[in-house]
Amino acid sequence: MTELGDIIRQEISVCGPISFARFMELALYEPTFGYYERQAKQIGCQGDFYTSVSTGPVFGELLAFQFADWLQELGSRTTSPHHRADEVPATPHSPAHSLESPFHIIEAGAHDGKLAHDILSWVNTHRTAFAEEMGYVIVEPSPARQSIQREMLSRFTHQLRWVPSLDKIPATSVTGVIFGNELLDAMPVHRIGWNSEEKRWFEWRVTYENGGFRWVPFEGPSETNSGASPYDCLTLPTELTSVLPDGFTTEICPSASTWWKDAARKLKSGRLLALDYGLTQLEFFNPSRSKGTLRAYRHHQVSSDVLDDPGAVDITAHVNFTAVERAGVSAGLVTTFFDSQASFLMGIFKHTINDPARFAPWTPERLRQFKTLTHPEHLGHTFKVLVQA
């Protein structure tokens, strides 16, 4: 058994069966042995999975183009008639990396920093006025990942700031964009099953027996770290629960909704953006998903055995975008876009075509990257984009 497996086994021996959310938290984020704490490359052809960033810099450049337009829109509300439309009002007493800068791009879940690198490279080349005044903040709790990101982003140190959590960002202090790319699908989820006879949910917990980790049903009350029941975020029509088969299994992620609501409260003006694998709430209950959406990745092979070899595999589950959207609305946001990544990026692409002077030429290689990002058989359909303002 690995060191991390032994840590989890010992916790189970003391506490009894643990929630899968706790198992996933340890498997991915345990400070020494968690999957995301390891120094090995996890993304790309030599890693365990691909992301949109893996295709090349076009993904970050398109996001940067859109972010800059959003920032310019915000700037036009605050500049006087004497300012040019593409200028950002200066704040001479506030350095660009300070949270007091006029505008910010805040990225959570920055992985190795490559996406931030692509965004900042584009902004510094094509939007110099914004680059001089804009602050880029990375929300990163892991010192090990911060170190990797700092190395990747060394040329942009003067524009960057790291914070360990959203708690370090004051409420209503951000004018700009807060976003996460493949962030929410890596947040720990609770795995739950349906008891059709009693018309209620129970939790699938993790125990250790016969030399391995096993699922075990737990009939007692289930609580998150906040003390609330995770089932509170799952509201289904009676027409569905009346026919839901016994044992139907799915996942819920209260931590994603909580994070989204916290992020929304940091905005003074601007947008909150998620790009991720995900579904609407009712789509989770398609008969083809009767075992849920949990999966593990290793060397680009997908497995449903998420309990095997913790710390050595990536674990992920689809995002419930209905729950996330509701969290934003409850915090005062308005949804401005929810659709596929293909639709979102195609909209940006059309603007670059209509105004080619503001974007790099679409060479054959760059078009190849764009097709990978938007093709329904690649990344265009499986990824969704939610934007709230």
C-alpha cells in the first residue's frame, strides 16, 4: 500500500467509514502525497489527461481577448470623457499587483501556470494600456504548486500576486474577472444513492476491508464541513423521484456552490466564469448515468474505479451547473452565458475575424488548435462555460 493509502486507512480505522468527499480530498490534496501535490507532469501527452491549455496558446489568447474587452467595458464606465476608450484610469498610489489596482483577472486552480502565461503574454503584447494597470491574482493554497507557477511566470512577476484562498480577497473589492478552468470538477464530491422504497438519499462511504478500499452504504445523517447536509443542494421534481430506480447513484458537490458564492461576493463589478466538464441538474439523472459521473484518469486511460491507488490517479466528477448557477444568483449575480465551450469560443473567434488588427493572424497551426478546442468530438461539446455578471 502507498503512503497515502496507509494515511487514509488509518483515518478509517479511527473514524469509521469516511465520506467520499474526504477520500477525494486526501487523494488529491494531502499536503505530501496528494495527486496534485506531486511534482510529476500531470497534463499533456506525457501526463494523465489533456486540458484545453494543452492544445497550445490559442485557448489562453482567446480568453485574454475576451477578458480585455470585458475590462474595457468596465473601464468605459469609470473613465472621464477625456480618457481614450482603450485607456485604464491610473492609480499612482497603487502598484499593479495590488488588490487596489483598477482591474483584476483572478484565476483559481492555475495548475502549472501555463494558462496564466498565455493570457499575460497576449495582454502584454496586444493591450499594453491594460497590462500596465491590471493586476493578475492566482488563488493557490499549495506552496508546491505556487513554486511551479512562479517558475513558469517569472517574466510577469511585477504583475502577479498569489493568495492562498478567496478569504484573503476583501468582499466587493474586485473590478474585473474571476475565473477557473477545470477548477470545480476537482472539488471533493459526496457520492449518494437513492432508496426508492423510503424515497430518500443515502450516502456511499468508503471503508477498508480485505486489503482494499470498498464502498459501503451509510444510512445516518450526512454533513459537510460546514455542518449542513449536502442533500440540501439537491432539489428534484417529484415526477423524477417517483420513478428513480432503487440504488441510482450520483454525486453532489456543496463545496463548488460554496466556492462560487464566495467568489461572487468578491466582485464589485465584473464577471465570474467557469469552464469545466459539467451537466445541468436533470442531465445527471439520465438512465445512462445510473452509476454517476465519477472517474479516474491515469496515462489517458479512464477508469470508474476511483478508490484504487489514491494519490496516483486524477479523480474528477462532472459539475452540476444548475447548482452553481443558483449559488451565483443567490449572491446577486445574473447569468449572461451558459453553453458549450465551442459556442463560447466561436463567439470570441468571430470578433477576432471582424477586427483582425487586434488579434494574431490565424495561421494553419492556430486554426488547428481552435478546431480541437471547438470540435464536438474533442473539447468543444464536453466542456461547458458559465458566465455570471
